Amino acid sequence: MRKLFSIHISTLLFAPSLLIAPFLMVPNTHASGIDTAWYNICFPDGAVTRYTLNLTGDIGSSFNKSGVELPSKFSWNDGKTYKIVCACIPGQSWDQTYYSTFYKGNNGPTTGHAPGWEKANEYIDVRTFVAIWNQNTGVTSMHEVPFRNVSNYTSEGVCPNTELNQFGRSRIRQTITSGGTGRMDLYIRKPFVGRTTFSIPDFYTMFANNEPHQNGPAIATIGISVDITAPQSCEINAGQSISIPFNDIPQRNFVAAGKGVMPAGVVPQSKTLSLKCSNMDAYANLDMRFIGTADPNSTTDGFSTDNKDIAIAIEGPNGRLTPTTGKLPLQLDANQNGSVTIKTYPFSSTGLAPALGKYSSIVTVRLDFR
């Protein structure tokens, strides 16, 4: 039984709120029919509109520090128009449309370091603003997410007495751009080495209505993919992926070893990981972590493999490392170089006989400032 253990080297590094009044959320209804007794709420006219934002930027070393805010680091203006259809009572005026926007479709509190800030990953919080048209002023204005019942002050006229559904409701159709223009502030939760990225498919969601505190289904969702680069960077083993093969081990040895134990005949493999860094302080202190899926039967000291009965251990000077959170401290020298040595080997995850054949695991190395 032979195993190839791959360590993927990467410098990708992966953020009390206001009380919020409850909303009445109306189940989705196909817009073309709007077969509902509800009124003064809006639906997507067909599929929900989706915006996808790809945001890329750099930050200077003086900003890559805990507690730093970077206002308006990103902005966007998609320019896309889309249609919504709003249920109404014939003869009543539709004087304005209210918009509400929540992170991830949830009108609960934000999750970042302070109200209004949303945690993106362990390094970054974001604060987002979305533009809504204001007919009274003739301009769009930015509103901090989450927001509720922001009016466009735009009359859509009187609800017609046509296209009535079984409940006597009609509809008003609108063509809008709401959701496609905005900006984003960044907050550095903790400094990072090289790059940090995050992708959130449903980052914020928009709703529309003509009556406060009542929302229909989402009319638009906005997804983001963000890539931020800092000048402080490190290369591990000249940027190459590292494969660590183990020797063949009889199936019976895993059974004899028992759960959590390295089988007889395993030859643990030692590997030195060499760092060459740039734009760092001499003698900077770093932590190296190993990011991977924890073995379900050994969550604190084993990495899972594609064989459910075998896990992989990575050891430092003080024993096995916990996946993702376990750290190996290191200090760079005067030339911004450093190294750590690890030992790795397979062990029995379950104490049961594993399936015959090759098995593998993938682990990513991550560096953090200490």
C-alpha cells in the first residue's frame, strides 16, 4: 500500500451590531403569474438577477497592519439593467419603491469587528455601500449594507386594472439597475503574507417593495471574488510543490496498529521547508500552518486522505500538528531567509482494514505574521 502525500505550497492567505426590525418575508412566486394575494411587493421578472464582481488590488506595507482601515479600496459600476414586477391593487398609486439589502440574504447582525463590518476571512473585514437612485435629488447615493427601506422617491403611477390574478391583484413592471454600483472599504483584522483571497457567491442580496417592513423574494444577488496583494511575500522551496512518498505498508499492519497509531514498517519522512522572503523586516517572526481537511476520526492531529481508514500526521518539534490551526514558529535571518523541518507519516484512522491501493492527501502551507 503506497501513498503520495502532496504539500501544495502557496502564499494565498485566507473578517455587537444594530438591532434589526423583523421583516415579513414572502415566499417566491413566479413573476409572470404573481399568483399571490400579497401586494406592494416586488418579484424578479424571471430569474433573479446576478452580479459577479471580480475585485483585485494591492496594499502597501504600511497599511498591512492590524486595525488599519482602507476606505473605498474597491468600487464597481456594472451598468446592467434588469426587470422587476411588483404586485399592486388596481387604482392605488405606487409613489415610490423601497429597497433593502442584506449580507448573504440575512437581515441579522453583521459578523465583523464592529457594526456594519462583515467578516470576509481571518484577515479581512469589509464594509460595503450600494447606490440607490433618488428622484428628489436627481442623483444616486451610497447606502451602507445592511440597509432597509431606502426609497428611490420615484412614482410608478397608478396600478392598472389589467392582468388581474385570482386575488384581484395587478402588476407594475420596472426596469432598474439597483445593486450594480457600489464601493467597499477594507479593514485589516491581522496582517498577511503575500496574498489573501476570498469568494462569496451570494455576498449581498436586494429586495424591493412599496410598503416598509414587508419584502418579497430577492430581486438581485451580488457575488464577489476578491484578491488582495501585500508587498511582504515569501517563497517556499523555490515555489515548487512538494511530494512526499511513503513506503509500501501491508494492510494487516494498519489493523494491528490500531486506531491513531503508526503501523509497523512505516518509515517516517522528514522534509525541510526553506523560505526566501522579501520586503520583510530582518529577523521577523512568522508562523507556518498546514491547511488541510482534518481526519474525521482524528480531528486534532490527523489530515484526511482519500482512503477513509488512513490519516496523515505532520509533526513539528512538539509532536503532531492540528490541521489548519497548528503552528510551527520560525524566525527569519538577516537576509530574510528561514526554514522549518517537519516529519510526516501515515497512521490508522479507524483501526479497520483499509482498502488496498494508493492513497493521497493534499495540504497547503500558509505563513502568518506572529
